[in-house]
Amino acid sequence: MKPTPIRESVTTIGHDGTRRFLQPALIFGSWWRARRAVAWLLIAFFAALPWIEIDGFPAVFLDVEHRHFHLLGTMMGLGDIWLLFFVITGWGFLIYATTALLGRIWCGWACPQTVYLEHVFRVVDRLFEGDHVSRAKLDDQPWSAPNKMLRRGARAFAYLVLCWAVAHIFLAYFISIPGLYPMITDAPLAHPAAFVAMAIATGLLFFNFWWFREQLCLIVCPYGRLQSALIDDDSVIVGYDEKRGEPHGKAAPGIPTGDCVDCRRCVQVCPTGIDIRHGLQMECIACTACVDACDDVMTKLKRPTGLVRYASLRELNGGKTRFLRPRTVLYAALLVIGLIVASIAVLRVQPAAFKLSRPPQTELYALSEASVANVFRAKIQNKDEIPRRFFISAESPATKVTVLNQSVGMVIAPLTEITLPLTLLVDRQDYRGEFNFMLRLRSEDGEISLLQKAHFIGPDPRTLKQ
């Protein structure tokens, strides 16, 4: 007998702590078709990004080995990693704003766990093991049964192939498609690190989609717990119209009942095993399966659909949903501000990087009969795919500073970073004490110009006159 879902415990864990595997039924409906279309678009987008080239590089290429990161035509080096702050915070505000407005629509429609589990791996389940009734019967059979061994074995092999493919597509984001192909075709020992990484990634994906499944949403993912702080009475969620549905049960003479006939179809199709009639729950991922199931039953009974539907708690209690409210305005404002700041920061990313520091264990300054010298260490990165000649010059309004050995500049190869010592001189007769100045890095064609602030250190100028 199947357990009855309760609010106090997840259905996937038995009273003795054992794991219960869910076999949700498949329900076709308008929401299912919409989610299936969105899921396949997202999967196609994920698989296509490494193949799409922009300015000679994949649209998304995180070249960790060489510390170059290509994002939709923008090339960033390790020194630009701080821009991830805007990506992370912007994503956070987007999730906050979306959740405050539309509840857990991310979980049900766009989360990779839901997309792949519901629209790829459960399709494999049905292909090899049949509908939810057949799968439940197969669960009860011993592993020694030939039918179970054959069906589960074929399903496991299909899972391994799919997990292998997903892991390799993900790897392509870091090494590109041209870099991935020889790793696939060569012997494993030719690329041992990549082989081990892919074996581990494939194994983790297999474990997740074969055994862990919805437990990732219920136990690991913190988003379900965050919704209690993000959702209010005006957030649009998947909810049950209790006023219309209760008291639920089959109609009988002299017994008043609501529209809910207690068919438990909403429970049968739920991928996390909850009963939506218990109200908003942490386990609900807003996948709309219960909406399609209930609408199907209501249509057959010639009753109005929408007993389970997208609605706010305020609407389900007879009120009107307020979309504009302080939290949604605040989240939206923070999101817009973040997008503006991030756009400006990305547009200001230069195709070169210039960092200045003082070498360790060196004298702060050196004196000669003619000058005072400071030694710096310059780190220069050419992020472009073409070689460039760079020049370094010093700019100071009060004191003339000379940079040695920079008259002809330096040629830096594409996507290369160099470190070189810089010796800066000030004539003794011009030296008036320590001062700040600017070092400018410019390209020969004038397209790149970067400034670094520096401080020139020297002795007390009065000692030079003695």
C-alpha cells in the first residue's frame, strides 16, 4: 500500500528511515507541453553553446588552464574575476524577484535537476520499464528475476550513456570542442587527468539521477527553505482552492462535498510525492503536474478546471493578487542597478591587463652619482588573439621620470602574460623627495591605454646636497 503524504515528513523516507522510490505517473496537459518545450530549448541551448563561435572563440569558454574566460565575445583574464561578483549577485536578485512574483517557477521550469530528471531520465524509465504501475511492480520484484535484471540493466546502460554525454558537454565549456575531441578519441592514458575527471563526473551524475533523484531538491538544495522568506501571500504559486474543493470526497446523497473527489491523481503525478491539498510545502517544486492532473479529472467530470492552479494565497482566499509591493519593487530595483553596473564594468574590460608591484627582497631605492632609481615588477597580459607591441611610460606633473629599456617597447604574443622588471630613474638634481606618479601601458596602435598608480621612494633630498 502506498504511503499517504503528510506535511510533517517527506514521502520518500519511511518510518524506519529507509528510502522509498517514487514512480510518478505521466500526465499530458497544456502545462506539461509548455514545460517540455522549455526543457528541450534549455537542453539544446546548453549543448549548443560550446559550438557557437564569437570572435573566434566559443560563446562560453572558461579556459581555466590559461586563465582566460570568454563570455559572449568578451574576453576576461584572471584579474577580471571580480566581475563574477555582479554575476552572482545579479543571479541572486533575479531569483529573489522571480520567487517573490511567481514562486518556485525556477525549480519547476528551468532548474537543470528538474529539466534532466523529468524530461530526459524519466523518459528513459518509461521506455525500458513502462508506466508508473509497471515500474512500481518492478520495484517489488527481487533482483534475481530475469525480467527485472534485463529491464534495469538496459535502463542503467542508457543512463550511463546519457550521463557520459552530459559530462563531456560540460567539459567542453572548459576545454572547447576542438580540445575535447582528441580526449574522446585518444586512449585514456593519453589524458589521465581528464579521463579521471570525466569518470567521476559521470559517476556522480549517474548516482544523482539513478538513486538520489528528488532527494537533491528535498535535502541538499537550500532554495526550498529560502522560499519561506521570499514568498508572501501575493506570490503566485501552485495552490489548491480549498474553498471550492472541500470537503473532498465522492458525492453521496445527503453528504455535502466540494469539487475534489479525492481521486488522489494529484498525488500520483507529483515528482516529490506530496499532496498539494495540504497547502504550500517545502517539497513542492511548482512543476504543474498536479494542475494538469486535476484539470483532466475536472474536465471528465464536466466541472470547471482550476481547482489546482497558479494563484496567490490571497487569491485562493478570495482576494486579489498585488504584484506591485515593497519587496518586488526592491528586488527589481536592485536587479536593474546590478545590471547597469555589470554592463558598465564588462564594457570597460580592456583586451590587456597591467599590474604593478615591487619585487620582494629588493632595496627600496638605489643611488648613483647621477640619479635615484626604483625597481618595480610589471605583469602584462595580452588578452587578444593577435600579437601586440606595448610601451611603458611614466607620467608625473612635477618630476621627470625615465623608464629604462622601453624605447622600442615589447611584443607580447596572443593570449600571453609576461612579467618583467622595470627600472625608473629620476635625476638627482630634479629629485625633490618621494612622490606619486602614473605608469601608462599603451599599445602601438593606440587602441589600448592602461594606467597604474605608483609611488617613488627615495632618501631625504637634503642628504643629497651634503
